[in-house]
Amino acid sequence: MIESLKEKFGKLKKTSFYQLLTRFTILIILFLIFALTTNNFIKPSNLLTITLQVALYAVLACGMTFVLIVGAIDLSVGSIAGLSGIVCAILLRDFGMTIPLTLLISIIVGAISGLINGALTTYLKLPPFIATLGTMWMYRGVVQLLADGQPVTIRNPEHPEVGEFFKLLGSGRIWGSIPIAFIIMIVLAIILNIILNKTVLGRNMFATGSNTEAARLSGINVRRTTIYGFIIGGIMAGIAGILITGRLSSGQVNAGQGYELEAVAACVIGRVSLLGGEGSIIGALIGAFMMGILRNGLNLNGVGSFWQQIVIGIVLIIAVFSDLYQRKRINE
Amino acid sequence: MNRKFFVVFFAVVLIALVFSACQPAVVEPVAEEAAPVTEEVVEEEPAAENKGKIYAIFKDSASVFFADMGKGATKAAEELGYELVIQNPKSEAEVDKQISLVEDAIAANPVGIVLSVINSEALTIVTEQVKAAGIPLTCADNGDSGGYCDALYATDNVQVGVDLAEKAAELLGGKGTVWYLSPLAGVQCVNDREEGFRETMATKYPDIEIVNEEYEYCDNDKAVCANRTLDFLTARNDDIDLIVGANENALIGVATAIDERGLAGEILVIGLDASDDVIAFIKKGVIQASAIQNPFNMGYMAVYGIQEMVDGKDLGHAYIDSGNWMVTAENVDDPEIQAILHPQ
């Protein structure tokens, strides 16, 4: 039983690597197109700006990858980001909490939100789409209640270093060039990749997502594995929320609104299967960067907001189509 | 998709319906949170005749502007002895949500309705229904195109656009390049401001060039507006003299980007609305000026307008200008400006 599972994973890895290669090629092609149409695209300052813009969405997408691999979806990650962000701001402003404790609690808020999503899905057996649709509204409502409908500033004239620290997190750069948020994204991506590919938990997640019954029969605790997927998604959303609060120096009531769709889009483009059991952190990153490069390139070319939305929608549809098409070809 | 899925799905939907029927306010987070506030307020008044409910429907549950308008309306309702029910869609993009809220308000048969119209054309459908039902209707910040509001208490947004253009011209010495960033499409007052701005620049200041002919939007999201500004600056190699952020979100987005790039003072920034974040940027020299309105007063006067109608007065579809002021680093601490920024 374990042997055949291992074989299955071996095969999957081979095919997904190939498919990722095609995605990566498309990314390079996009890169070249924009490099040729505007001279500003290829400039290091612009490329670094892209990393800052994308870091936030990429962190969310990496979290979403876990949820998708486990065979679920989490529509509430945007709201979770908003919730952690506002909690972070309120702890700093109203409770004068120290930075490390604030960060810890904000991330825990993300984890607990993910836990609730996981519990609703596994214990109450609610379809993840419905459950997280509900929590998306709920969490956003909690944000409104906590913030009383207004932004919560973290700028404190008595303790300016607090505001400085978070500003650094959100938009600071090392050596004046590499965004700290980008570095955080890379560190998280490496850690998540290790969890996904080098631990038993990761293997269990793939198994759960590709065939829940088989996984259960081979002794995997499907319920616990699924919940861990949601928790990781929630933690990433929490970190994203902290980054947003940092960049804007305040907790915003609407922070992260709509970002769950960005995360899903990035994952789909990055070949994370919506049906579960397949995907990678690299894929999520490629997807997130493809969307970021698209936006940036179109902005630099002066393409209006409305056309941008149409283009991104088309790219997404093509990505899903090619995903299904290649999947069909492999199965034949 | 098996049977079990559908059973669960419909069960959830049914429960949600039952739940929402029992608590009409549960869908709107602000209404849920505002209702207890007004309950308290009415009970504090020893001689409180509860004269009935006034519904106040604004545009955006997350906006400081409309929060202040709510404070003004609440104060007036408190003084007059009415129970105020405040409701908001989650964002200015939800025009259809606002229409539904007005329809629900009509069904509640209140003493009066105070409305801040997101889109003048679209809301005319329901403002007509409000008047057909004989309910007093005062509008704050923006009215409908059908003229059904009994009175409108608002900033003249076209005038605000004109004032911004004048300020830009003053800061630029009559010559230079400008980028105009709007938050989102389809909102009347946003359109009015841009109209006033572009019109003034075209007729009075031919040496000032607005570099974007098409409207530029950024999802009413501060981070998206910041990213957009960063890309714009890259595209133009920072070759721009002044940027206008046409509401609080766009303005904060622009200011965040300018601050990140360390270009404060080199590229001038003006805009609208003044939250604490905007004021902080003004004091830091990232934003040179921001036009503020008086939403507190709009809300306050609109509720008093309902009272006038209850007393039998015909408001005659009047327009009452609630005024606008230009806040800069020089006058930001003036008591007059502070009173508008932090209304009690």
C-alpha cells in the first residue's frame, strides 16, 4: 500500500515539474514582451518594486496552496488578513503591547481563524466553499466591530520605533533595494516547501487531497491533516495582514478585501489543482509573480484599469484550460 | 456532487434565511453595531419620547467620512428624540446593495430617511418609491438625478474639483504636469470632482498638463493605489510635478508610494478627505494640501431637515452647501479646522 502511494507521488512529481516548466517559460516570455515594449520594465528598481508589490499576494497564495492541496478551498483568507491586521494595530495602539507579543498574537489569530474553517469543514462536514464563504463574512464583520468602522493607526508619537518597525516590515528595503517583505516571502516559501515536500504531514496532505478514502484507509488522519492545511493557510493570511498594516501604518477595515480571489488565481495559474492532491509552493510563487508582472507591465504600458482586469481574466481562463487539457492528455 | 451535498447546502441556506428573518440587521455589520449605540442614546434622555425611527443610509461602512456623518446624524437624532438606524453597504461599489437597503427602509415605514446616494442615476428608482410612500427624504453628500430628495446637504463636489485645480495651479506656479488618480468608477461625487478639476485646468491653466486623458482607477484600495502609483512613477521615471488623489483611499495610496520612494516634497501631492493618516502625511510634508468637507454637519442638518418636514415645512428640494476647506501644514492645527476634523 505504501509502495504504491510512493510510486504515485513519484509519477506526480515528474509530471508537475514538466508542467511547471511550461508555466515558467510563459513567465519568461511575458518578461521578454514587457522588457521589449517599455524600457522601464527591465530596470532593477522596477523589478524590485514588483517584488514588493507581489510579496503580499504571494504569501497569501502559498498559504492557499496548502488548503487546495488538501482538497479544500478557503475564501476567507482576505478577511483573515484584515482581521490579523486590525488585531495587530489595536494591540499596539490600545494596549501598548510589545512588538514580539503583538506579532505572535496576530499570527495566532490567523491560525485560529484557519482552525475554525477547518473544524467547520471536517467536523460539521460543510463543503469548504460554503463554510469559508460564511466565515469570510463573519471575520470581516468582526474586523468592522473591532475597528468601529475606522482605520486604527499604529503611529505613536511616544513610541515612534513601533511605527518605524512595522513600516520597515511592510515597505522597508535592505541596502535600499531589496524589500524586506520579499525576503520574508522567500523565507516563508522555503519553510513551507520543506513542510510540503519533506515531512510526513506534507505527504499526508497530498494523499488526502488526491484520494481521501484511500488516504483514510492507509491510516492517515484525514481530519487532522485537513485542519492543518487550513491552519497554515490562516497563518499565512495573518502574516499578510501584518504586512498590509505595516505598509499603511494602520489597520484598515477593508484590508485584504478580494485578495482571496487573487490567491486562488495565482495558485491556479501556478498549477495548483483546484481538485486537490497536486501543487507546489514554486507554482504558487510563479502564479503570483505572473499576475504581478502582468499588472506592472500593463501599468507601465499605460493600459487602463478596465483592460487590465479583462487581460487578467483571460489569462486565468487560459491557465485553467491548459491545466485541464494537459491533465486529459496525461490520462490518455 | 451527491445528495448529501445538496441536503447540507439547502439546510445551510434555510438556516441562514431563518436567521436573517429574525434579525434583519445581521447582514449589515454597521447596522448591528450602530443599533445598540442609538438604543443607549435614546434611553439616556430622561424625557425621551421615542418619536419613531429615522433611517440613515450611507455609502460605505469603512469610511471615516461616513462615520463622521453618522456622528452628526446621531447627535441631531439624540437632540430631537428620534431613534436613528444607520446602515451601509460594505463599499461604494455596491450600488445595488444600497438600493436594497432603501427598499427595506421604505418597508419599515420610518419617520424619515436620510440618504447619501452612491450613484445619482441608479438610486432614482428607489428615491421615487420613497416619495411615493410619503416618507420625508433628505440627502447628504450626494442626491439623486430625479430630484426626489426634499433637500440636499452636500459639498459642491464640482466646486471641490475647481478648488483643487486652483490649489494645484498655485503650488505649481501655473505650469507643470499633473496625474489624477481616482479611486473607482461609478461614484457621482468622484466624477463631479474630476469634472471640476479637468474643466478648470482646460480653461484657466493651459500650461498645466494632465497626463492621463483616460480616467485612472485603483479599486478604492489603499495598497492597490500605492502599487499603481509606484508603477506610474516607474513608467515616467519620476517625471511628474503633482499628483491628485481623489479620495482618502487614493490619497493615502499616493502618499504611501511617494513616502516609500522618498520623494516627499519633490513630487507634490494634493487630494481629498482628511483622516488621521492623511493629517500625519501633511505634517510630514508628503501631502501638501487636502480638501476637507464637513460630513458631520451634513448628517446633522439632514436629520433636522426631516424634523422640519415633520413640522409641515416644505423644503422645496433645496440645496444647502455644507462647505469645504483646504487643509495644509500651515493651518492643520487651527481650532476651526480641528473642529471639523474631530467633530464631537
